[in-house]
Amino acid sequence: MFSNIDAVTAIVCIILAIIVFGISLIWVGKKTDSKNPRIKTRKIAYIGMVAALYAVMTWAIAPMSYGPIQLRLSEILVLLAFIDDTYVPGLFLGCIVANIASPYGVVDVIVGSSATLLSVYLINKSKNLFVASLWPTINCVFIGAEIFFLYHAPFWATSATIALGELIVVTGIGYPLFKYVIFKNERLVELLKISE
């Protein structure tokens, strides 16, 4: 899985991961009561768990997680940002880690992870879950552009196939899962809320 990683990609990924983790610590510090270190520790733990879960879910089906046609099941997790904004840095960090194994190298680590960051930020700012579920599909144009510039693949066709995969996973699977299962269970929603 990691045989296509060169030294530059590995170094850039490590630097990005350190930067994102540092930003996550600052994010957590600003959003918590400094008098209660348990809340801060809990947020850091959630960020780490979500990042690891996103990366592992992506790697588990690695051939389908990368390329012009992809079904990245880990993208269901982006809807956690609709519940709590503390998931945003964890999902971004998870995408960075997951994209280390991408055949597109450091470009995918930067462009793909930035597209995910934009998506989870917009999901968090959305007032409607259905609309929130569409942001990853809309932002697939960035991945389409990435593959177009790297391999001269047809931009619109590539963007469309990636968008279809995102639509299937996030809106087709994630939206009903969150709307009819997670949001129907108040206790589960409270458990998923990190901010107090």
C-alpha cells in the first residue's frame, strides 16, 4: 500500500500532520474552558480517533478509495462535522493521513485534503443535513482538476465520476444513516457532541 511513497511525500505529510495537529490543539484550546482539562483532553482524543478511523476506513478499501472512480466509505464520517465543529480538524487530519497512500502523492495530500477541509467546514456551517451532505459532491471539482493536471484525464468526466461516488456515499448512505438512525437516537447524538 505504501510502496509508492517517496521521501518528499513522506516529509511533506509529516510536516502537514504536525501543523494540523498544532492547529487542532489551538482550536481545542480556544473552544474549551481552561479550568476543565478533561474537556480539552476529550476533544483531543476525539480528533485523534476520528482521524485514525477516517484513515483506516480509507485504506481498508484502498483500490476503491483513490483514482478517477472512487467510493471512499470513510467520507460518511464527514457528516460528523454537522454535529460538532471539533470534528473538522480530525477529519482533515484523517484525510491527510489517508492520502499518504494515494497514487497521486503529495499533490493529493495537499489538494485532496484541502477539498475535504473545505467540505467539512461548509458541512459544519450548514443548517440542513441534506444540503450539508452535498458539499463533498460539489467540491469534487478540486479532485477532478487535480487528476486533470497530473494525468490529463478529462476534467468533467473525472469530476463527474468522483462526484457520483461522493453522492452515493455521503448523500445516498450517510444522509439516511444520520437522519434516520443517528438523529433518531438522542443519547447517541449527545455522545457524539464533543463541545459542552
